[in-house]
Amino acid sequence: MAVTAQDLARVSELLGRSPRGDFAVVVRDSQGDPVVIRNSPLLDDGTPMPTRYWLVGPAEVRAVSRLESAGGVARAEADLDRVAVALAHERYAAERDAAIACSSPTGPVPSSA
């Protein structure tokens, strides 16, 4: 995944540390600042990366944190169709597994959806 030096610097600033693996900025705000990154399934040392898509935009992180702390995840899980959720997990796993296949890992790989 190609990333610019500016993106690397900004994502490092947003995370409070340097990313430990490759990533791509997949959503930007209206000023071009990273909001969501897509992580490589494996970190630089070959360790599986459990989070494929990572919310890094400060305003978005605050908003989601407020929703989560108010029980939003439990409410959303109760409202969602379980079949639709299972299909979304299957699509996620297929995308992740395709990215892993391209990198020819030699160690453990992520396996849950």
C-alpha cells in the first residue's frame, strides 16, 4: 500500500505513534486529512493486525466513542439482521484473506471475521 510522507506523518500524529504496518488512507475529510485507514492484515514483523479499517479522524473518533459509551453498539447489534451481519463478516474476511494471499506470509495470519 503506497502512502505519502505527509500521510505517514499525519497518521502517526493522529495515532500518537508510528503505524506498525502498511496502510492506505481510504477516507479523507474535506480538507484532505485522513479519517479512515485500511491496514495491511499483517504488521511489519509478521504479526496479524486485528483491525483492517481504523477510524483515525479526531472528530469521528470522539463521535463514535460517545456512541459506544452510551451503549450504541449493543443497540445496533440488537437492531441489525444477523444474516446481514454474517454476510458482512464474510465479505470482510474474503477481502482480508485476499490481501494476505498477496503478501505470502510465513507466520500466523488473522482468521476471525
